[in-house]
Amino acid sequence: MNKKTFISQATLMIALSSAICVNVNAQQKEYPKPEPMKPGMSEYWTPQPKIVTPGVTTVNAAITAPSDAIVLFDGKDLSSWESVKGGPAQWTVHDGVFTVDKKTGDIQTKQKFENFQIHLEWCVPENITGTSQGRGNSGIFLQGKYEIQILDCYNNETYVNGQTGSVYKQTPPLANAMRKPGEWNVYDIIYSAPVFKEDGTYRVPPRVTVIQNGIILQNNTTILGTTEYIGFPKVEKHGAGPIILQSHGDPSEPISFRNIWIREL
Ligand code: MG
């Protein structure tokens, strides 16, 4: 080995050993981790949707189900429903309506659905108390995954992507169409189920239209994924799913439902 070759090899060895050192250092280097998600990180409060006073019902009669609808509650019993925890739905049926029993948890339809139109009516008790999300909170989960919020938003502000008629923590409603506590609110919801790719992502995302008391709140809105309390929407591959009604843990007086029917599309 001549002197020149020896120097070149020595230089190469030094370069290699320093490269290895750099690599080891890179493996050991600590980078900052993302901050843990907190509920407030996915909530925003402005602009608040405009308040639109719904038209009044001039004849005190609920509209009954159309001829091709599956009746999910007609005032008699909860035989079309079950507890999400298993066993019969144990919310309280009385006077042609049923009322959330917060001790027994969420209920869901026994039948599963894909694309549908659903009608349901809900009422916040006249003596409701609490503020923001802690006032008459419930919700309807489409295919068991995607919550359309139910909340008493009559003179009760909250983060706008958590208002009545929001796709929860995603899309605020186009208006605040609340009737006052003690009066019945009417939801008509039209839902298109997602289509999935092989890899579990959406080929066609779910879409929803929500009308409350004749006023449109969601206009064929794209649903981004599951409606998480903490964190971002998740895309989870699924098939047909139930309608879930939420038993929320807030301490306010429980709300009631009546006249629920669904038409498969
Ligand atoms: Mg809710």
C-alpha cells in the first residue's frame, strides 16, 4: 500500500465512523410529541348560526308515517329498539312518547340500515336547566357512527359545531331553528351511506341532509368520519348500521321522543 492509498483509506474510515455516529445520534434524538387532544381543541364558537323562528302548527296533529315506512315508534312500545349494552330498551314509555332513562344508556334499532329517510320528533322538558352542552343533550347516530346533535339550543349558546343539527364536531347547522322547551321539534333526515375502497377509506363519503321544523340545517353535507368528542373524525369501514339514540351523561332533565319512522332508499 502506498502512502497515498493509506491516507485515502484512513479518510474513508473516519468518514464512515462519523456517519455511523451521526446515525446513532439521530436514533437517540428526542423530538417533540404532538400535544394530547383535549375536547376544546375541536370546538369553535363563531359565527353563531342565525336564529330562524319555525312556522307554527295550526292543527295540533302529528303527521303519521307514510304507507311504505318502517315504524320505529308509534306511541305504544319500544319493541323495535334494544339497549346498546344488550337486552331490551328500557327508556320510559308514557302518554304516547318515550323519555330517555340516563341510567340505562343508549338505545338502538334492532334493524340495520343503509340509505334512508328518517322522521323523528323530540321535546325538551319545559323545566330544563343547565347550559351549553349540559342542557337537553342527546343525539341520533346514523348507522351507529355519525351523530346529528340534539340539544336545547333555545337561548343557549354552545360551540357551533356542537349545536342542534350539527354533524357533531364537524359541520355547524345553517340555522338555529329551535322551538322553545316544552314544544315538539321535528327532524327529517336524509342519509346516504358511504361506499368504501378495499383499503377501508371512503370511495364515496357519507352525506346527510337535516331539516328541523321545516328549516334546512344540513344541505347534503359530506360527513368526514366518526363524530368524536375528543380528536378528529376517524374513517372506519362498516356496513349497514342501526339508528342509535344517545343517553348523554349531562345532569339536565331528560328529553322525550315520539313518532319515529324510517323509509329505506
Ligand atoms: Mg349529543
